[in-house]
Amino acid sequence: MRLLLPLPPLAALLLSGCGTLPQPFNGHPGANALRLASPPPARLDVPVPTASLLSDADARRFAHDLSDALVTKEVPAIAQPVRPGDWHLDTVGRLQGGQVVPSFRVLGPDNKVRASRDGSPVPAELWSHPDPALLSATAKTAAESINAMLLDLRAAQLRADPSSLFNRSAKIFFTGVTGAPGDGDISLGRQMAVSLPDSRDELVHQAAGADFTVSGLVKVAPPEKNGGQNMQHVEITWTVVNKLGHEAGKVSQLNEVPAGTLDGYWGDVAVVVCQEAALGIREVITNNAGLPKRAVPANGGTGSGPGKPLAVPPA
């Protein structure tokens, strides 16, 4: 999965000769952020809910609907009987004033209830003979609550672990940037080293012992005519890898610029690109570590300095 951040609109600004470079993602670093992909269970079994007040056939359908809805939330749920060592979801329905209230409980491998929440009530007459759309909608709504329970459990585990990233800074090894024309590799590398560290993240000088490794790759397509002018498609991808060597996420920035625009000095372009990309990288790290969401600095930037428009060098 990747978090897409369009590059600032360089083309129009550079064509005008000079101006200011807007920061369209200030205040919105996580609008499409990656979700935590590893809640407490390595696998969450979703058995047929025999106490759900549904018929056998509808209960089986509901179990599959629940597992499907949870998978869309990045929860490793499987509609199957409970297996030894697995976490599982227990669903119970109870009558309450002419309505059925489904209740969802998350149980650990020890079969102890770790968390529970009630779902939205459904009229009993509809629940007794539900159509597929009703069961699917109920499962999707329930998945939100179930996922929240799992995230709360994960957060509690992190708080209790003094070595977790909840209680210390994340150590990040930055390998640098490759593929950029002009002085882009150097300028982007230097600016990312300045933009990325904050109170939760620190840069380290070797991969050994790092929690995450970040690398940047720039791809510039050959010039193509667009509106009577030669333009180039630019894609900058920042890849975040965890300590196990698995990809935690990617942040991609895309734009079209006049051909040759980036063949020389990147200057302030590198500054704003890295400030915006750093927000996305931190979001990937935050979500993969199961940490609380970060507050966006009042200046809209990285928290390392005053937020103000940046001058773009003449084309």
C-alpha cells in the first residue's frame, strides 16, 4: 500500500519565473494514511456464531461477511472454527425491546475475553429473516468497532512494553536518494535528513538496530508534448522498510514539470518536497508501530521551524 502525495505544482510556478511554492498537504498528512496491519492476533478466527439468533445458514453467511469486512480493515480474519493458539471473535445476539443487539467479543488464545462491544441494534423481525444486504451492512459496521478494539489492545500492549516505540523514539536509518537529475540526490538527501527527525523519530547512522529504513527513488520520464510544451512526468517514491525487512509502506509524490526543470539545482524545491514527504513517512511509521496519531504542528510543517511560503528560484 502506498500514500500518494502529489508534488507541489512546480510547473506553473517555474514558468512564471518566480513565486511561492504552496504546501497543499499542510494539515492533512494522514487523509489516506496506511492502517495498522498487525493488530494483536496473528490470525483472528471468526467461527459460525451459533448464539447470534440467526438460522444456521444465515449465521454461516454472517461469519463470512464479518471476516471479509475485517480483512478490508487489514485485520487477518478468517471465517473458520477456532484453532488452538488463535485469537477469535465471538458473536452473540440478544433481544432488547423488539430489537436484536449483536455483541462482539475478542478472545485471546487462552479463551479469555480481552474486549467487547455492542453492535447497532436491528429490528427483530428483520433479523429473523435477514436479506444478504442487511447482514453485509451489519458486518461492515461491526468491523469498525472490532478493528478499534484490536487497535486499543495493541496500544495497551505497547504501553506495557518499555522497549516498544510507544515508550521511546523510533530509530530510522536513511539510505539516501537515487535517480534524481541535477543535484537532486544530494539536495533531497540533505533535506530529508533535516525534515524527518522529530520528537518521535531519530536518524541513526547504521542499519543495525534501526526500527525502520527509508530510501528515496526519483524517476523522470522522457519529455512529452503537453499543451504545446515539452513536459516531464516526475515520480518520487519514499520506501519504508521495517526491522524484519518487510515493506511497511510507500509515500509517492507525482507531478508534471517543464522538461529540464530539475536538471540543475533543486534548491527550495527539495526543501518543500522533503517537508511534505516527511509527513507521509512519519504517518507510515506511526501506523505500523501502532502509535497514537500525531498532532500536526501549528505551522503546518514538520515542527522544526516557522511555517512560511518558500521562494522558488527562477526557471
